[in-house]
Amino acid sequence: MPDPSAHPRPLAPGPSAAATPVAAAQPGEREPARPGESEPARPGEPRRTGGPVAWWRRRSLRFRLTATATAVLALALAVSAYVFVMVLGESLIRNIDDQVYQRGREIVALSDAGRLPDPVTSVNNTIVQVLGPDGRIVDATSDTDRLVPLLPARARESAVRTGAPQFVNGRPYALPGPLRVRVLSADHGVTVIVARSFTEVESSLVTTGHVLLAGMPLLLALLAAASWLVIGRTLRPITSLRRGAAAVGGTARSRRLPVPEARDEVHALATTLNDMLGRLEEAEARQRALVSDAAHELRSPLASIRLQLEVALSHPEGQDWNETAEGVLEDTLRLSRLAEDLLALARLDEGRLSRREPVDLGDLARRTAERYDLGLDLGSGVGSDLAPGPPPVVLGDALDLRRVLTNLVDNALRHAASAVRIGVRTGGAAGAGVAELTVTDDGPGIPPEDRERVFDRFTRLDDARSRDDGGAGLGLAIVRTTVEAHGGTVHLEDASPGLRAVVRLPLAR
């Protein structure tokens, strides 16, 4: 008996079999690909991404444009050729039908008048058969059969009733090719069959089709070559832009991309990229200037601290350590203020605010004036002028706006002769929906040509006094950057006498 264990029965599919459709790979073997996934690459082999879509995406833009244009043109030419052949065939058939009908009417007229010649004269290779009431041929042209009609009796009756021409195979009647046949009824039961060979029309259509089939590939090849050249010439400025962009580097910051002469999209792209390079160059120049100026500003207090400490350590017996500590502390405070200003500028340069909350400018001006009058002995009075009506409220960071007002007041106190006034109002020259904050001093003022320059970073019009007061030339720069981050503007104007700083901010809705 055969051993049953030699031929085990197949196991019935169970839940575990359905849950694991892919067998696990043995050690040293690759895991089989899942259905719909590409086969994993062998170690050291490039990953293959097959498929026509991936292949198409890897082609160049020039190739894809040329191939697309050629394919569209081929489809258009094929449709045009088909329509042309169909229209030409319909036109030729209609012409034959008209000639056959016209000749048939002439034969009917001659038959009705009893003047029908025997045999009937053939005009334009037209075949004519005249049948009597009994269905026999009584007259015909010399080039046709005089015994067998071209159409049987039932087909003749149908053709007379519909009046439509039809095709008939002429080979059984010893006539070449298909025939275009029409049947007309005359008096006294006479039937006229008129036909004309369709061979010439068929030959013309075949010749036209052969010409189109032979000429279309040549035309497509010429148009594809022309498209390749035109697209290549069109994309040449983009190639120039790419090479120019590749040449722009850290050592060629002032380089610009070539701008084509044509006023097209590539020209607009090149102009935009050059503007971007200009902005990047300006930003880099500002950053380098900021780093240089910051290093210069940091060097002065650090050098002062180092000098004081070196002198104190060199002559400890005759050194007043309290005075040395006070000097070092003053320079340290200068370093701290400079670091805070630089951090504030770095945060504001990102164009973001720490918070947006309603800020009452009237309350802010009142608190600032009180703090300066009560907490500091500056020899100059600080007062506030608040316009009547509801207090102007803006959206922004209260700490940043307080820094703006403090910087403006500090700058005004540095040059004021007797007093500084803080004003707040809504509308006015700025228009509706705008809050106006002013800080006015009665000092010597600033010449008109310098009123914009003072907002640049590390700019001092009185360098020695600013250094003595601890200023680094960043106060007004922080003011402008902060105000612009809040969507406002700031400028300086003549106060006669003195100077007025005007800050305009949009009111909170």
C-alpha cells in the first residue's frame, strides 16, 4: 500500500494563512516584493523606478515640450487628414450623383417625347439602360449589357420609390469596379437606369490617402525638428540664468544674472532674481556692517575694563578699589545695554512680535512722564499732552512700545534745553483710524538732511557726547524697527524751536 504520509493533503486556508500572504524571507534571502511595489534593489545596485510616468518625468523639459507638441500635431494632422478625405469623397460622390441624375432626366425627357435614339449616346462615360413595362431592356448605351438589367425588379421599385442613388458591383456585368446607380421612372411604364463608374473617384481617394500617409511623417519630422530648435532657443535664456546662478557665490556677491532682451516671462524672472540678489546683497552688507559696528562698540568698554583692571593690578597699593569697581560697573552696564539693544534688533528683524494685545497710548504716555519726573533728576521737565476724547488703543507689544517711547524721551532729554513734552491724539494729519504719538524737545534740533540718517544703526551726530552718555547709536534704529513691526511709521520734523518725533500707529479695531 502507498504510504499516506508521502502525499500529505494540502492544508485548508485558515486565518493565519490569510493574514500572512507573503512568506517570510530566509536568512541571506531578499524579502519578496509586495503586490504593487517595485522590487527592492540589490546591495550596490541603484534603485529602479520603472513605469512610463517615471521615465517621462526624467526627460528634459525641451524633450517633453517637443514630444508633446509633436504628439498633439500628429493627432491634429490625423484628424484633419481623415476629415479631408471624407469631405473630398462626399464631394466627388455628390458630383457623380448630380451628373447621373442630370443624364437620367435627359433620357426620361427623350423617352416621354418619343425621340430616344437607339443606341443611347454615352455622355461622360455614363451607362444608360431603358426598360419597358415588361422589365426588358428596349434601349441602352453601347458599353452596357442589353439583356440583363443592372438592378433586379424589386431593387428597381425600391430605388424609384426612394429616389436615392446606390452602389452596385459592376464586375458581374463585365464593368470595371463599383457603379453609382440611380433609377428614374418615365411615362408609359418605362424605367430608366443610369450609372457611372466609381473607379476614378476611388482611385483619387486612394491616391490622396497615400500622399497624406507618405507626407505626414515627413511633415511631423520637420515640425518636430523646428519645435526642438525653437524650444531650445526659447530655453536658452533659462540656461544662461542657470549658469549665472551657478557662478554667484560667496566671492561674487555683486554679480547679476543675465537679462534677455525679449520682454517676456524669462525677462521678468531674470529681473526678479536680480532684485532678489540685490536685496540679499544689501541684507548681507547690513549684517556685515552690524557685526563690524557691534564689534567696534564692544571693543571700547572691554578695552576700558581691561585697562582699569590692569592698572589696578599693577599698582594695588595706591589704587582706589571703589573707584575702579564703579568704572568697571559703568562699562559693564554699557555692555549690558548694548547686548539688550542688539538682541532687540535681532528679534525685530525677524518681523515678529512677542505678543499682540491692546495698548492704551494715553496711559503709556502718562506713566512714562510720571516715571521720568518722579524717579530721575534730569534737570528737565517731562510732561504729557493728551487730547480730549476716548484714549487711543493700538494692538501690539506693550513692552516694545514702552521701549519706543523711552528711547525717544531719552534722546529728547539729551538735547532739550528746558522741557520735553509727550503728546497723544487720534486722527489729525494722519487721518482716521491712526493714533499719533509725539515727543517734542526745545533743543537745537537736527538739520533736515540728517533726519533720516539718524535712524540708521550706530549713527551718532554728536559722537563724543553719545559715548559719554552710554549711547551706541541704536536707540532710534530700534524705534523705527519696532514701529514698522507694528505697522506704523516714524519721522522727525521741526518743532520751532527744537525737534519733534512723530510716531503713527494703526488703531485697534
